[in-house]
Amino acid sequence: MAIPTFVDHVTLHLAAGRGGNGVASVHREKFKPLGGPDGGNGGQGGSIILEVDTSVTTLVDYHHSPKRRAENGGQGAGDHKNGGNGKDLTLVVPDGTLVKDSRGNVLADLVGQGTTLVIAAGGRGGLGNAALASSKRKAPGFALLGEPGDELDVRLELKVVADVGLVGFPSAGKSSLIAAISRARPKIADYPFTTLVPNLGVVTAGETTFTVADVPGLIEGAAEGRGLGHDFLRHIERCAALVHVVDTASIEPGRNPLDDLEIIEGELSRYGGLEDRPRLVALNKVDVPDGQDIADMVVEELRARDLRVFEVSAASGSGLRELTFAMAEIVAAARAEQPAVEAQRIVLRPQAVDGGADFEVVATEDGWRVRGTKPERWVRQTDFSNEEAVGFLADRLNRLGVEDKLVALGAEEGDTVLIGPEDNSVVFDFKPSIEAGAEMLGRRGEDERLREVRPARDRRRDIAEAMETKAEEEARADVARRLDEAKGKKGRTRSTGSSGVGPMSYEIGSKDDPDWGGEQDSE
């Protein structure tokens, strides 16, 4: 199997590095039993960057190894030691590379030496418990996980950055013309479709230096896929001028320069986007007697169409100086009108799902689905084997307003809530009674709010429901007493006196307050 040397389109499978996990650690030192949290943060995962290098002319390296992965971030450690950042992976691409996603949408057009594109961002490192400590949570028993890096498939398409493009039928002499006016040495033979890849040549005319490229295999129907032209027509999209190379010595029956020119122009028109490019016509092979005769017959008619026509011979060099200076004139004028291309750094930043808000909630057949950059990132960072970490996630979601949004949309306790993409969602049971900000923690790594048996919560809920039917003269304490009597409670309890009857007055925030939520009932 032949190994290609020129590849102008390839699909890459990219995976950026994962962020390192944070660490939950407590400082341990002699005579300092309460040293405090000292867990370090995880390192940033390495990103994948595409960078333009004008010395690279093909995508062949990625044809052989299309899967690329960046380095993961290091894990944090105790004593406030952060993990190391993963090394970025830089992939060099030719000047004029078009980057598309798996659906064919254009992500970036990379032009200019040094232009870079962060195509896959590395995952963020997770915070250690030292960074998560606050005045309310002084010694977190958990840390955040590192985020996975971006994983995606992208298609790279090379559009050769040339100043002048040569178009024409096979064997019209395009490769010979490039070889005659530059130092390029393309393959030349006396049969059609000798050229299988675009050829580039550097030409100097006076003080102007420019590049010339040819499109191999243009025939009638090329825009619809016939021949080889449909694979390479995009290589002349960036050209400042087009040169029709017309064979005046063709031995094929029914061929003549005027028909050849109209056929090629028809294909260019069907391909689209090239109508504004200046045209030159090179009547090639005038060194052959029949070629000169045919050129003399059509030259005036072509000039009558406002085309600049040159009678040339790639074999003898006749007329090439005039042709190259005409090319240089058009190129110089085009460069003067365009601003200088400067290297730039491009970073792809996906927009929020709903166009700007932090999240959105939609009802689906599977349940209430929460979408948004922040909720999805927080879920990815959560260690669900740690109850305290799950409680911290509940606090963050509540502060963001997710619970209020669900209640406003009609969600009820026990409903299914899904957070994340459809193919990899995390599923919760909606429990609006888990209130954010209440530090009702047990041992490290536990959160009492997640316990199913919660007598104090149940009692507060019963009182709230009974308040809807209270008499006008009744206070909240009277409602609480009535509920206790109805349930047949006897003896001293946390909220009643020795007689089992609720107090008629109490101090707000004391243990006699029915709304007091500090200590959990142990019943």
C-alpha cells in the first residue's frame, strides 16, 4: 500500500488532560491536635493547541496517528501542596487550515504564522479541603474531584495559501508551467491525471515574490465530483488571481481553447465563491506549430471578452516573463488592499445553554433536567461516596436557585432530577427540605441533612401543615401543643413541659421554640 505524502484533510480524535483531584487532609503536628485542613488543590489538565507553522505543508502526520491526548494534572497532597499542571500538547498545522467539528460547522480558519487555537481545554483541578474551608465549614471532610478535559472529534481541511491558482484541463501544461517559472519540480508526464496533489511554486517577478498553485484533474463535472478537481478546488479559494492554462495543441477530437475555457469557467461558477477573482489566460504550447496557429485564431476573441491573454510555452520559456509580471501586478494590488495578517490566539468558549443564564430547567419524559455550565461542572467535581461532599453540592445548587426554579415549575418531593448531558446524567430524587447553609454535620465526611430519619424535620413539617387550619386565637405554640396531644405524647419532651403540654410562651431560638432546628431529635 502506497504511503501518501500529501494529505489535505484528516479527522482527529482529541482528548485534553483531566484535572487532578483535590485532597482532604488535616495538619498533624505534635502538640497541635487541631492543626486545621491542609489539603492541596489538583493541577490543571493539559490542553490541546493547534498552531500554524508555514514550514508544514501537509497533514500527513495526523493521517497516520489521528488520536492525540494531553497530559493529566497531578493530584494535590497534604501540607498545602498543589498538584502539577499537565503539559499542553501543541499540534502544528499548515497555513490555511480550516477546523470543523464533527457536524461540519467551521470552528476556526487558521491563517498566519504563529496563529494558535485552543481546540480542547484541559479540565480544572479540584479544590482541596484547605481551599473549601470557611467560617461556617471550618474543617471540610471532603475535596473536589478534577474535571475531565474536553474530548471531541475535529476535521482539519487544508486550503493551500497561494497567491495565484492555475486551472485547466488535464495535460494542459500546468505542472510544466510551474516548473518553468519557479524551482518547483512536480511530476510531469504525457498522460492525463499525472498530477494527483496540488503543486506549489515560489515565483519572483521584479520586487514581488508570490506563490503559485495548480488544481489537478479539472474536467467537466468536477464540481459534482467527477475527476480529481472536486477534492482540490478548495485550494484556490484563497488565491488573489486565477490563470486559465489552455492547451492549444490538444489532439483530442472536439477540443478547442474556447470550449475548454467555458467548461472550466462553468465548473468554477458551480463551485462558487470565485467570481470576483481576476482572470488571466495562458495559451500554452505555442512552440508547437499547430499550437501557434490555434492561438492566433482565438487570441482576439478572448481579448474581446476583456481577458488578458498571453501566448506562452512552458517548454521554450516564450512569453513567461510577461505572464509572471502580470501575475505579480495583480498580487501586489491585492496585498495592498488587505490588512497584514497577525498571529492571534483563539480560544473556543461554548455559550451557556439558554443564552446567558447560569442554568435552565426543562421537563422531560425522564424527569426534570437541569442544564447549565455551573451545575454540570459542580456535579462532575463531586465525590458522591462522601456525604459531606453531596451536602456541599446541595448548598451550591440551592444558592444558585435550582431548588426555587424546580418548585416554581411544579416539581414535587420525590420527582426525578437529572443534571448533565443526556448520555451521562446524574440522577437525584428531589428533596426540597434539604436546606442550604445549615451546618448540621456529624462526623467528618457525613451530613445529617441527608439522613432519611429526621424527627425534627418531620415535626416542623406537621406544624406548618396544621397552621393552615389553626383558630384565629391560636399561636404557633398552641398548634404545636395540640399536635402533641393528638399524637398522645406523654412525659417530658424537648418542646413540652413536664405535664406534656406545650408552653404558652417561649424564647425565640431556645429549645422550647417549635421552629428550633439546631440539634436533631434522637427519637
